Amino acid sequence: MTTKTSNPKGEKGFCILPFIHLSTRTDGSMQICCHANSSSTENNRQPGCNRKDDGSIVNLKVDKAESYWNSDYMRSVRMDMINGKYPRACLQCYKEEKLGYKSKRLWENEEWENRINFDDILNKVDAQGSMPYGIHYVDMKLGNKCDLACVMCNPADSTKWIPDHNKLISSSSEELNKEIYWNKSEAGGYNWWKKNKTYWSDIYEQLHNLKHIYIIGGEPTINNEFKTFLQYCVDNNYAKDIELRFNTNGQNEDNELKELYKSFKHVLVHLSMDGIEQRYEYIRYPGTWDKQLNVLNYWDNMPDNVTVDIDCTVQALNVLHLPKFIKWKMEQGFNRLNIKRFAGTIGMHLLWTPNFLQINNLPYEIKQQAINDLLELKEYLGPIKMEKYKKIDAVINKLKEKEFNIPMLVEYLNNMDKIRGTSWKDTFPELISMQKN
């Protein structure tokens, strides 16, 4: 057994997830975590996916997770973590930390330090990085079925995106097409959990050990398997010991699901929302602001064991709008939304893909305006709130990075407007100077 001790604070790049966690992509590919593949580069695609000895990706449509829990890939990642090295697949977290941002790695270490003993886990790892199969945490992406087609999304994560993607590919430059590439046949389909007859029985066998379940989409709340799985956990008396977490665009008001949430130890809902009024409608296409206002009342009246956070994907289109969005949220008088976390403001995470929508891919003068507005927001919030809410500093640091392809961003938005009948110039007039670059 390894003699290394745990590093729960993450000073040397350690992350607990490869030791306790099973994660899938929407196509069933087994990965280290949901952030790992955002570390992709042009020459290193899908670095976070677990691989077989022949280099092919492990996919739970046909493979059993237990059979590849100790693959060469997984053992290598674990040993890198134990020895203070930085796995290539984890680049996104390390980049965020350099910006002063609490990455998923740091957040997960902090959360799991309160749930399990890290040394007990690491003492089960042998000198080659192998360990017994027994997951405490499962992160499932139950396909790409979704009722929105957000401007920064893609068909791998939203069925609603597929028609627009087909049109976009036919009208875009070769350079842009490389960035938005998607091939359905390569993905192999998105109903992977239906094709693998043993997948659910394998998960059910682990429920006695599971402490945390994280479900993403697509949109989980319109997926029948989401409800069926929660019902199974409730009916078989597992829910009371499990913390449930899921992402949602919030459009679906389902009172049957609301009733199921009551049975879980705790539920954390990440309610995705990237702006207000016409900016919301452009980014969260084809959502409407009127409907969003209505559903917020549903999410603001959840059972006592449910925490709901409005989470914003910070990107080139909304970074100038962040102060207004945050102030709007704080003025609404919500009973539950973001009250316990983020000092009553909003949750934020930086967009990394597609690359051209990153917040530093903007003209200098726009980024300077965004920085000045965010500095004013810090003054508005005051030192007490800012002590709890340091992500604004990370956004400012990211804005200081150099732009890399503004013409590609403009081409993308122009092409999307032709397809959708929208207008980025009317919706985001503050960004019109991008055309000059």
C-alpha cells in the first residue's frame, strides 16, 4: 500500500475524485470528472476520458466501469496525484486556480474532507495506483436530451442544437468548423444507459456506498430516467443517506420531482441563468424572459432540504452585464435562491469551450470597461460580501489575458443570427466594436 498521506487542501495538485468517483459524458464515455475534457487542446482531444490498453475510450454503453477502474490510465492519474504531479487531463482546474478561482478540484477536496477520511482511501491504493472498486460519488450525464439550445452549447449536450449545428457547419469557415466539430456517428449515440443492460444494476449495487450523486444533461428534469432513478433511491431507503446535486435550466416545473427531493439527505440545484431580459433570451435560446421569471418562483419555494443556486456561465457575451445581473438578483427578495452561498449574489464559473467565447477574447477597450465595472461592483458589495465571494477577482484576472481570435467570435455570432433570426448587435450593443478587429 502507498505510504503517501492525503493532501486535502490541494497545495500540490491533489484531487480526491480519481479515488472515489465515477463520471460519464453524455455519450457514455467514462471520464475522470465533468471538467476534465475541457482541458482539451487541438493536439490532445478528450484527455480526461478513461482509456483501454489499446487507446480506445472506455464507454459504459458496452463496458463495465468496474472492469476499467484500474486501467493503466486511471492508475497513472492516481499516482500523479499522490506524487504531487499535475495530470494533463486536469489542466482546466489548474488554470482556474492561477486566476485566483476556487476550481472544482479545490471545491471537491473541501467538500469531501467533511465526508470521508482521505488517508483511509489512499491507504487502499497500491504502489501501481490500483485500488478496490467502490465508488462514493457518481456523476451521470443521462444523454443530451434538452429543451434549450444555449449559444455556447453544442449538439453533444443538447438535442435542440442538432438542426442549428447542421446549418452552421455548412455556412462557416474551415477554421470555425474545427472549433465546433461534432460527429454523431463518432459519439455512438446518447442512449447509452439503455443499451447497456447491466449499467443500472451495477449502479444499484453501489448505492449502499454512495454519498453523493451528481446528474447533468442535457436537461435532467425532462429525462424519464432521472425521475425513475430518484424514485428507486427513495423506494429502497437509500435517499436519506445521499446528497443529490444536479444542473438544470429551470424550465420544467415538476411537482412529482419536488416531492422526491424531500426524501434525500440534501439536494443542491445549480440553476443555470446567464443574464436578464433580452440577454437571457439570446444566450439561453429559445428560452423567454417571461417564462424564466415565472419558473423562478417555483425554484424559490423548494423543500427545506433543497438549496438552489443561480449559476452563471461567464463568457464574452455577458461579462459586461455581470454587475447589472448581480444587482438585479440581490434586489429580487428571493426566499431561497443563493441565500446561503455566494453571499446572496450568484454563482459563477468561467466558460472554457468553445474557446472563442472566453471572456479574454474581446477587444482591449471592452475588457477594460468590464474590469472597471467589476471593480465598482466590489465597492458596491463591500468587504464582508467580497470576503465570501472572490470569483470576481478571478474574472478580472482572466480579462487581463490576451485575446486570440475575435474574428472567429464575430463570424460565429453572425452565422448564428442568420440561422436563428437573432441579432447580437441589437442585444449586445456594447460589443459592436468587435467588428473592427
